[in-house]
Amino acid sequence: MKKSKWTSLFSILLILSLILAACNSNEDSGSGGNDDENKSEDEQVTIVYARGQDATKATDEIIKAFEKEHPNINVEFREMPSDTGAQHDAYVTALNGKSSEIDVMDLDVVWPAEFAQAGYVMPLDRFLKNDGIDLKDYNEGAVSAANFEGRQWAMPKFIDAGMLFYQTDITEEPSKNWDELMSQASELKGEEGTKFGYLMQAKQYEGLVCNAVEFIASYGGSIVNEDGEVVVDSEESIKGLEKLVEVANSDFVPENITTFTEPESHTSFIEGESPFIRNWPYQYALANDEEQSKIVGNVGVVPLPEGDAGSAAALGGWMTAINQFSEHPEEAWEFVKFMTGPEGQKISAIHGGLAPTISSLFEDEEILEANPFFKEEGFVNALESAVSRPVVPNYPEISEIIQIEVSKAIAGESTPEEAAKAMQSKIENAMK
Ligand code: GLC
């Protein structure tokens, strides 16, 4: 009897001390504080930074500049699949297994809520506070995309908005609405050695969701409204889907357009194969890269064509987060701070054509010289009014429903009406 009493007292003490130790180590990891305190100044630390394939030189340039400023931190770049869904699944597998292999990673704008809820990434609030970083200097929408339950889980690195890029030596001005642009694409196909008239991303993956969101919104529809209600089964959304299906089945897009993601479409565009492409802002820097592009100096950018309700761009972008299981949170933070701070974002903008999330950088002369369209009204409006995808922790489930139903409609296995109805009921179920 006596013995078991002592044993349980001992167990309670042991549990309490374990809890205390765990609390302390949690605090350390998020405090911008002292878990690396005993490290000597010149001890070398290597951190692993993961992101999708970078077709531009931006990532290499950022790492070079960072290592120069932090000679004791080496950054190893781990290239992940460029398809954002495949990239997502790779992180989820690693982080479910509590892997510490990757320290820093870029998150698509649609993931932070899920990653925060699953405990994959570290809250950054203490780091921000310690370093006096004011999130008010950043684009509000981008900040809020990584804010979940009152805490900040990732730093906004760049914003994306879908735009129309064109070859200026083939056409001086793209038509402003979908029907006219389709005729123009059809007429220009074959001009100046082009093989196609229009390029988009129509594979069954996240990029198709973005293209669909744009078509739907430009005809006045939406998937989820401001109150979080599913409203996709509407006349407007159906019109948008009809137009998407028409474009994807036209004879001016590549026959295998349903295998096209960003790399397939941007490669074809910089090879000079199409007068038009729908893509993200990085397309501009890439098309002007002399080592890769055949259309340097001949690239224009305008908002996407208008439907009945005007032009609409999907809101995209990437945030940078720290793995909750990283063994080098301090060094990881230094890199996140640099890459998503003014210096890193400037490199991203100049070498990668990426739109900054720090608002004042839109006035930086070197950035504007590299990306003259950053100051154009059409681009600024597209960024400001870009349409978000549903912001929910189970976003991958919602995205999959949209991908499947839109793909079926493109393949002619369902009508746009049926696709809208199926999305409505399936998304409603998933959001319950
Ligand atoms: C871009 C966008 C991202 C989007 C993806 C789709 O990378 O920034 O938000 O999910 O394209 O392919």
C-alpha cells in the first residue's frame, strides 16, 4: 500500500517535470530565443529550404545574398514538385512523420490554415515581436491568408494574380472580352511561327481550380460567398464554366491542353508558340530571360479577358513557414526574415518577376524597371480585386471536388450545369 502511494507520487512528479520541460522547449523554439545559445559564433549550420521548381534565377540569388550576410548559415535548396498539389502531399507525408529534414518551406496561399491546425509549422509571432517586424507594412490579404486563430504561421513572400501575357510583335492589343479574344486567338494561330492561339492550365490539379475561379468570377459567379455559403450552382457560374469548356475544347489550344500545368504552358510561350497565355506574373521575367526565351523584349501584360461581369484574376501567392520539427529554428527564422523581408522580396521581384507583399516595394525604381507592368492600373487592380479560393482547413478536399468536376465537364463527361450541381452538393457536404 505504502509502496504504491510513493510510486504514484513519484509518477506524478515525473509527469509534472516532463510537462515543464516540454513547455520550456516549446517556448524556446518560438521565442527567437536561446536554444542555440551555446553555439559558438562561427559554428556552421546547414538548413534545408524547400520550394517548388523555380524556373527563374530568384531562389539561387536569394540564397547567395543570404549566405553572404550570414556566413555561418548554409542554405541547401530542396526542389519539390512544381505541381502545388503534389508538393502539398510531399510535405504532409514528411510532416505527419514529424520529419525535421526540411527547415523552411514555401506554402501555397491556400495551405496555412491546414498546416497550422495540423501542427506542421511554427507560430512566428514571437520572432516577429523580437525583431520588431510590423505586419502592417505587408499586403493585408496576404498577411491574413497566413493568420489562423489569431496567430501568424507564415510570412507572405509574394502575391500572384492570373494575367494575360501576349507577344507584342504578333498583336499590339489583345481583345478585351472572352468572345473577341477567342476569335483573335483563332486568327493569330499560325502567325509568326506560332502553333497555338491560347495557352492555359487545364490539367486536373490546383492550377485548373485557379483558371475555373477566373472564368466563373468573370461571369459574376463564385464558389463560396462572403458568408462562407456554397453558391456555385448559379446561372453565372454555369456561364463561366461553359466558356472555360469552350476555350479548353477549341482548336486554338494545344490538343493535349488537359496535361498542361504552369511549366508546360510557360515553356510553349517562351518558345514563341502562342500569341497569348494565361499565367502568373513570373511569366514576364521568364519570357525576358535571354538564356531561356525566344521572345525577349516582345512581351506585354494585360488583365484577363472580361466576361459579363468584367475581368477576374484568381488570388495566388506563396508564404514561407518554419517546420515545427526543425532542429534549427533560429537559423530558419533568419532565412525566412531575409527572404520575405525587403531585400529578399526585391531579389524575387527583379530576378523572378514576383509581385512583392511589402507594399512600399511597388515604388522601388529597380523593381519597376524590371517589371514595368507593376505600376500599370490593370495590374494593380487585378491584385487588389483578385478572387480568393475558399479559406478552410480542409481546402484540399474542396479543391479536389472542383478539379474532378471541372475536368469531367472539359472532357464532355458532364455538362457545365451538371458540374455546377455536383460541386454544390459535394462542397456543401465537405464544409459541414
Ligand atoms: C501559383 C499560385 C498558387 C496556385 C498555383 C496553382 O503558384 O501562386 O497560389 O495555387 O499557382 O498552380
